[in-house]
Amino acid sequence: MPPKTVSNSEAEKLRPGFFAGRGSNVNQLTVDGKPVPPEVDWEVKSPFQTIKPLVVCDKNGMPQFDRPGVWEAPNVNLVVWGRRKEDGMPMIGVINQPRPYADDPRDPNSQESVVFGQTPMGFLEKLLGETLEETARREAGEEAGANSAILKVYQPLNPWHNPSPSFVCSWSDLYFVEVDLEKIEELKQDKSEPIYKLEYIPLPELLRRIASGEKDGALYRGCTSNSVWLIWLAWHPSFLKNYLEDYHPIG
């Protein structure tokens, strides 16, 4: 079967002059102000991700166009939730976390970090030899106060998540963590990864925040969190019937 992607150098061998023919459409790497020849292979690597150029091929394995590819280190996206004691209402764990590398669409010139209302997530600790389920449990404790509150850890069908398949090549693993809300602990502050607030909110309130896109300065427009919450809700159809009959997007 022909390859779906090849490296820059392989593309140039398969189709000599490929990058020259791309003209201004080529993805150009510049180092210290100097452009790197586009047919050169390069790689940017950290413990959390790898970035390198790829050339997408046609059905015959011939180069079509180039773009960077991103491979994240193994990681999990979570929905941490519990049932309110008095009525069984699903309460979803939401954290407010600053993302300083995100532009602010409300003020493009702002130097303040954009704060997102988001679901807990995190990377596997390779040095600890964690499994992905152990990562899910640890992150639920660190970001959602569930160190001694976990009742069940489970996954939906096809338990993977891709935040942006146009350039992200890897997948996150998806876990749902049910907790005892009465055993949730206060978060310990981590200066390397600040979390401004943790709260467990009723399902209708979460949907209202997603509908409006904002609550108390935090934006509910992160594609990873909104997608993961939707998958979780689709996996629990009884919640739609039992707790959302009177839901209204505003108020």
C-alpha cells in the first residue's frame, strides 16, 4: 500500500523539484532569521511533544502538499464527575486554567493569559512507569481533588481523542472518572501548572456555560474539553432524559 505521508527528503526524491513547485505555499522553517531548505528533514522534541514536517501523499504515494505534524506524548483527557446526594444530579468537575500561549479573541493585543473553563487532563509519567489508567487516577487527584474519592474509572467505546486531526498525528486516551463528591479535597497549588479554581457544577449549568462561551472571565471554547464533555454525555443517555428536560441555554 502506498504511504500516506513521507518526510521532506523522501518527497523531494519521489518528485524532484516538489518544494520549488510549491512556491509560497511551502511551510518554511527559519532558524536565527535564516530559512532552512524545505527539503531538509528537521525535528523539534521535548518530553511532551515532537514536531516535524510531513508531506501528504496522494493515493499513488506521490507528494501532494506539506505541513507540520505534532505528536503529543502519551496523555489522558478526563471527565471527572459525581452525583449530587439529594437528587442524583450529575456534577461535573471543571477547572479554570490559564493558557498563556493562546491569543485572546476578545483583545488580540492583550498580554494577559487566556483562562479556559476546561476538563482535567495530563501526561503519563514515564519515570513512574504509569499505565494510562493510573495516569487518569493521578490527574483526577491532582486537578479534581479526587485522591480518595474515586468510585470508578471507565472508558467509552473507541476511547481515544484527537484535538485537531488536521495537524495532530497522535491521540489522547479518554477516561471517565466517577467520584464521591463528599470526599473531594481542596487542590494543592502547583506553580508550574496553576489552576485558578476547581468546582463541580450541575450538568445543565455546564451546558449553559458552553452555550454562552464564558463564565466569570473563563472561556468555554476549548475544543478538547467541549468534545470530551459531549462524548461523556452521549455515553450517559439517561442524563438527557432525567436532568435536561427543563434545560434552557440562557438563564
